[in-house]
Amino acid sequence: MFAVIKTGGKQYRVAQDDLIKIEKLTAEPGETVTFDEVLMVGGETATAIGSPVVDGASVVAEVVDQGRHRKIIIFKKRRRQNSRRRNGHRQSFTLVKITDILTGGAKAAPKKKAAAPKTEKAATPKAEEAGAESELPVLFTAPEGPADDLKKISGVGPVLEKKLNALGITTYAQVAAFSAEDIARVDDALSFKGRIDRDNWVQQASELAGK
């Protein structure tokens, strides 16, 4: 079964388990979102076309990640006016995984939460973060001197900064000098799945290091 949905002013043909990038939604990774503007639903035997939407149809998806596309450079020049403008733009997107296509007014089944083991006390968020950092391998030798504020790199928050520090990454210069092999090692250690390239960390770090 497939469906055609409308979101962010665009239309997408989706099927169950598809991963698609759509215009940014206000939702955190792991949250469930429902698309009610379903323009078409098709299967092996029949196809329903909405006017404009199919009554009782909806598509349920799970938010996988929030990210931004590669930077686009906008350069404007006015001939003989000594006027030049150079700007950059990175469009935000939300990566979602289609989990269900519903028809006839059906509702998505509630997501079950995994129960904590009875014999073990649930760990606090701070304890989990500390444990995750202690398990990370040291991939780089941190340079001497004060550490840079890595949170200035888009996509790096306080928790991720601590993990990078645990890997031995403390300065902009280190990130700016990343080779393809370095990026692959960090991706593997933090399960980034291409996030460094996707958010263009190397260029961001180069600009910050040059200030």
C-alpha cells in the first residue's frame, strides 16, 4: 500500500518503512507525527483519490532526526556598482520513517514503552550520560591549552560536546583538520550516520578557528 501526503507545501509518495526528508516539523527524535492531508491511497486492487483529501485516511510516522541540508552559497553582484553580496543558507529538514498508512478513520496503536527491569533501579539521565561518556574510546590527543566552545558548531549541544571531549576533541582546529578517515571514526564511535558531513562541521570549525 502507498499514499500521497501533503506537508510543508510539498507532496510525497510514501509507503510503510520509507525514510523521507520533509520540511522541518516541531518534534523531537522518537516522537510520533500524523499526516492528515492524504491526497491518495493506493493498493494492489484499488486506489482512492481525494477531493482534495481522502476521508478517514492518515499516515503515521516516527521522527528519526532533525538536520540541515548542505550550505547553498548565494552571490549577487551589481555590474559597475562595486556591489557584491555573498550569503549562505542551510535549509532545515526533518527525517521521518513511515510506520503506518491508515484508512477508514482508523487510529494508530499507542506506542508501547519498554518496562524497566524490576531487579534494577532505573538510572538517572545524568548517570546514563556519564556512563556513555566513560565507554567512549579516546580517538585523538587533546592539545594543551584551553578548550574551545564546541557548542558554537551548529548541531552540537552540551551533551554532545562532552562526548566529543571524551574522544579527545576539544578545539575548532581539530575539527577543521578532520580527514575522511577521522570523520568515519567519529561517526562510528557516536553512531552519527553521516551527521558531520550533513551539518558541514569542518567548514563551520574552519570559520570559527579563523576568528
